[in-house]
Amino acid sequence: MPAITLITLAVLATVARVIGLIILSIITGWFLAYASIKSKFFENIYIILIEIFESVPVITFFPIVLIIFITRIGGTLGVELAADFLVFTAVVWNIWMGEYQAFKTVPREMVEVVENSRFGLFSKLRYLYIPFSVPRITANLFPSVSDGFFYITVSEVFEVGIHTYQTFGIGSVLDTFVADGQLFNIEMALLIMGIAIVAIIIILREFSKYAVGRYTLDTDAPVMKRGRLNLKETTRVFAVLSKNPLTRLARYYKYREGDNHEETYEKKEKKQKRYKYIYAVIGVILLISILYEAISLITSVKLSEYEILIGKTPSLLIGLGYDYLRVGTILLVSMIIAIFLGYYLAVNRRAEKYGIPLIQSLSAYPAPIYFPFLFILTEPFIFSIFGVYTNELYVLSLGFISTFYYVFYSFWMGVKAMPSEYWEITRNLKLGYFRKMRKVVIPSTFPYLISGISSTINSAWGGLMIGEYWPAIYGTHSLTVKTGLMKTIDIATATGDIALAAWGSLIFGIIVAVYSILFTRKMMDLAQKKYVAEEGVYAA
Amino acid sequence: MEIEIKNENVSNSVLEGDGIYFSYDNGYDVFENINIRADTGKFVAIIGPSGIGKSTLLRILGGFLKPDKGIVKVMGKILHEPIPEVALIHQSIVTFPWMDAQENVMLSMKTKDISRDEMEAKAKESLSRVGLDGFEDLYPKEMSGGMRQRVAIARAFAADPYVFLMDEPFAHLDELTAEGLRQDIYNILFSGETPLKSVIMVSHNLTEVLELADEIYILNNIPATVVGKVEVTMPRPRNPRSDNFNANLDMLYSYLTPPRKKK
Ligand SMILES: Nc1ncnc2c1ncn2[C@@H]1O[C@H](COP(=O)(O)OP(=O)(O)OP(=O)(O)O)[C@@H](O)[C@H]1O
Ligand SMILES: [Mg+2]
């Protein structure tokens, strides 16, 4: 096969994988979202699971997932599914959360219209819920596509112990080109991938324009948020959990009636009650299977091995400390650049017209593909300046590349969404650039910045996971840092020390989840105050 | 579903709410023992101060909300959930932005066992009834508020309901269109050409209420009760400029005192 055909096919395979998984997320998300607006029980399990999974960068668990797929399924299919699973977990939470939020916010009156005509499940989805969720899904598509491409290219080739597993796609094809030093083919591959990415971005932008025009309600402004920040909903979930059953029970006893023997209209509700039980059962099965996997993993490790693992834990924690420093640095740099660039683009129409699609394309172009070439081209020069810190700098850059977009995009949306009165005030007061930023722009875009930050942290971990230990990044060159938890996990995987890899991931997962849930909690308390204030209006 | 009208049944009540109590999940008590009834051929109006629970009552009568105590009966059968025979027209305008006017109207026929051609013909007919001839392919974003409300009314018409529950249906329309539509709905009620038997309408516009209604229920107090029921016996057509009309209007106004909190 001529190389060019091979490359084109590989690009198509990768693109198909990402698009296919995004479509799968969208379709499954509709049903899960519907189940959670119909059953409180299911909703509570579902939302808590999404919040936990979304806060843990799944790539760190990839080794374990890989083992499960390869040992349980095996063969080409096992490898393919492992790669798909990784990408799925990178794109799915956003989309599911967005759909859930959309379903939750369908106006009561619209629901009543379809109830009035006694629509069944599929008609309700088709005529009301699905169209209503389209703008929200579109808003989540850009980040999902970028995330998907980022992870797909690294998951097409992976090594565990002495085994190398790969599945056909641009990531694996590039890998062979690099191994054989076929420079021309490498350039062709990068070019064709670039063309594909630009085409996808253009299609997405057009679709997004169309979707916003056609599917948004007149009063509804499209909001771009990466899923998690809808804390109000979560607050509501907890509020309902704590209060509702009691009031309901009280009311039941207050107004309890005897049996009624009068003729009644045929009830559709009985069937819906049955659905509720089905949703609840699905929720329980989900929980149990996750618990089962976790427990079987824990019990598969011998006691003596646990002693070794616990002995290594302090050094793992030190590595995690270093990694948090890295994430903090990446975040700070991203924020500063995002704020200045985002503001500039938001207020300059011409710059915005070309700048935004450019940034979108760059962010969707998977960094793991081109980073090695960037590395090999610039390394001698960078080394002459930074010496021993060279590698650290590259790892931070990779983290930055993989994450910058989220902060930037959130902030830019925030500036765009600022009420025009604010601009008039700044003009009236003749505020200078920095005072305008400090007093008006940053405070009013704060919620957007926060939501950008939480997704950034997530992607930064993905960047570190790849960058901290990258053997043979180009030819005989390797990229690695001195200390870092991600490096430890990477090496453990590569040498087949699955127990250590899993242990490291577990510690990491717990700490990240606790951190982000605490962070979320704080925000939630804030939101809850607002919520209570609203409720007070009804009670007054 | 088919509903048979039994002749031996002396009652000609189309829709009734008996002894209705209701409170929202936050514990706010809205109703205490509401009794309301709409008979065949009657136009019933509900009035009361803002926030007293008029929209909530319509939702209960349509089966959208379950009363804590009490029952709603349609044609003598107990209602547990919304049915197409009882059509609710909302206070806020409800159209689906991703469908054009005709598709919006067809929505209320989707669960009926009729062909698409029939549906389209019927949607056209409903739209022309509300004065939207030739606007079938317009999307809600291309329409004015009043046009959109007419689409919502046409959608309710197309379902062939026995009862209309209308929540301030004319508030978004200009006076000319509103007047035409009022008369139209009233005429349909008595034409016998459609299954429509009765209308329950919520309105702030007392002139409109007095022009149309046979019976007026006045809601007040917190939790709300029916504090008055007025039979309007003025002959039709009623002239809003006549002395008799104005005397009745004054009497209605006197009922609308600010709500008092019981307990
Ligand atoms: N979902 C809800 N949860 C809690 N309280 C509610 C809810 N909806 C309405 N209420 C309260 O119930 C009361 C009755 O509301 P409703 O909308 O029925 O009034 P209304 O008579 O139709 O008012 P208006 O004339 O302004 O339309 C109000 O005090 C309102 O605040
Ligand atoms: Mg109302």
C-alpha cells in the first residue's frame, strides 16, 4: 500500500473512533439523563458517579483498565476496546453531564404539553428532550473532540511489560514511521491529520451556529460550561434527599384516604412506576459491578505485596507533591495568558474571527503526535539556555498545551457574556486597562474562570502522565523528569509492575477525588445560599 | 380513548374538582377544600389576586399535579394524569422552537391513530381558526408573541378536547385578535361541531370575564378557598358599555381584596 493511502486510512480510522465514541456518549447519555429525571434514586447514584469519575483523570487508571480488557477479552478486540474505553472516558462525562443538565432544565410547561398528549418515552425524547439538549451538547463538543484526539493517539500504542499492544490508527502508524525514521511520511501524516482536524473544526462551528439558531429557546442563552459546575443541581439533589421523604410521608398520613371504588381513567402511571424500578435496578447493578471490580482487584494482591506497597507510599506522596507543583505552575501560566489573550480576542472582532478557529484547531490537534518533533527541533537550543531544567520545561509545556484551551475558552465565553452595562460603566469611569481588568472583567467572569480551572486541572494531569516518562520520544532521545508520581506509575506499567501502578493510581485517585469534592463542596455551599434565598420567596 | 356519555347519568358535569387540598413540596399550602365544577355548555371563569393559585388550580384540574386530598373527575371518571380530552393552554407561551407552526400544532395529534395527511389537514384548519392562514411554515422565532400564543391555542384545538383549561390565554394578544378569538371559542363551545363542551378560563381582565363567563369563581385567602361564586345571567351578546354590565363589573372588583392569611 502506498504510504499516502495508509496515512489517509489511519487518519480516517482515528477520526472514526473519536466521532463514533462521541456519538455513543451522546446516545447513551440521553437515556441515562431521562432515567435520572424519572427516578430520584437513579439520579443520585448517577450524578455522584459522574462527579467522581470526572474529577479523576482516567488516564492514570489506564494500565489497570488495559489489563482487565486484555486478560478478560484479549486479542485485537481487547486492545481495540481498551483504546476505545480510554477515549470514551475522556469524552463521556462532559457530554453526559451536559445532557443531564439540559433534561433537568426543560421548562415545566413544555413537559406538560407532551404529557397532555400522553407521549410515550420515545416520543418525549424525540420531540422534546433530545432537541432541547442539542445546544448544550454542541457547546460540549469542542472540548470533547480535543480531549478525544489527545487520548486516542496515545492509546493506539501502549506497552505493558515486554508486550507492545497496538491498534490501527494515526498514532500507531506514526509510531512505526518514527521507529524507521521515515521523515517524509511523518510530515505527510502530520499534514493530513492537520487537514482532518481543521475540517472537523469547520464543520463543528457551522453545526454549532445552526444548532444555536434552531434549537435554543428565545430566552435561553447558550452556556458553555464543562459539565461539573452545575452545583445548583447537585445541591438540589441533596436537598431533596434530606427533606422530601419526610414531608411526603407527613402529608400521606394527614390526608390518607380509604379505597376509592369509583370508575377511573386508564392509568399510564402504573407502567411508569415499573420503569422507575427498572432504573433503580440498573443503578444498583452499576454500583455493585464497580464495587466488585474494585474488591476483586484488591483481593488479587497478596498480603506481603501490600507491605511493600505501603513501604513505597511516602515516596509516592512526595512524587504527588511535585506533580501538584507542576499542575499549579501550568495553571498559573495558562490563566495569565488566557486572561490577556481572551480579553484581547473578545474585544477585537477581527482578531476574534481568525483567532478563535485557530486556537480551536490547535487545541484539537493532538499534542502527543507533534510534540516529539517540536522536542527534537528545539531541544539543542533550549538545552543551551536551561541546562538541567530542560526536561522539566518540556513536561510543563506539554501540560500547558494539553490544558490551556479550557481556561482560555471559559474565560473568553465569560467576557463575551458580560452584560453591556458593565462595558458602559468602565467607559464612563474612564478606567485604565489594569483597573478595568481587576475591578470589572475578572470579577464578572469569575464563575467561568472557576469552571475552566477545574477542567484544566484534569487535563494537566493527562499531559503530565504522558510527559513525565516518555522513553524514545524521538529516536534514542527520551523525555523524563527526576521525581513525579506520574513517572512512577508510567515506569511501573512499562516494567509490568501492575500492583505498584494500581497502588499509585489508587492513592492519586483518592487524593484528587477528595480534593475536588472538597472544592466542589465549597462552591456548592455558595450556591446553596443562593438556592435558599430563592426558596424563601415561595415561603414568604 | 373513547368516553361514552351515559344518558341515564343525570349530572351533566364535564369536569369537577371536589374537596381539593394542595401544598407544594416546600410546604407552602395553596388550597384548602376547593370545589369547582364546569357543566356542559358552560363557560367558567376563575379570578383572584396574583399568586393566589389560579395556575396551580388549572394544573390540578388537568391532572398535571396531584391534589393532596380530593378528586378531579372528567365526565364522571376520576382523573389521575393528563389526558388529551382536557387541554391546558399555558399562561406563558409554549411553542417548540425546532418545529414550524404546523408541526407545533401536529404535536397534539401525534398519539392519535390518524394518518399524516389527516393530521396536516387538521393542523391547517386549526391554524386558520386562530387567524394564522398561510403562516404554516413559520418557526416560532419568526413570529410575534401573539402569533405564538395563537399557535399554542391551535395546538389545543387540534387535540379535539372536551374541556379547555385556559390560563390568561389572551393576555399576549392585541385587542382585535383577542376579541375575535374569544368569540370564536365561545361559538365553538355551542356549535356542536367539535367535542368541546366546556371552558375554564383564568383571567385578570374582568371585562373579558364578564363578557364571556356563565359562572365566575373567586379565589382568595391563603391557603386559597372559593370565596364567592357568581352566576352571570346577563343576556348575550353582552355590551361592555351598558349600565348593567358596569354594575356587575363593580361588584366583581369588590371581591378582589388583597389575600388574608389564615392561621
Ligand atoms: N413549583 C412551585 N413550588 C413552590 N411554590 C410554588 C410553585 N409554583 C407556584 N408556587 C407558589 O404557589 C402560589 C400560587 O402560584 P400560581 O402560579 O398558581 O398563582 P397564580 O394565581 O396563577 O398567579 P398569577 O395571577 O400571578 O399568574 C404562589 O404563591 C407561588 O409562589
Ligand atoms: Mg398564573
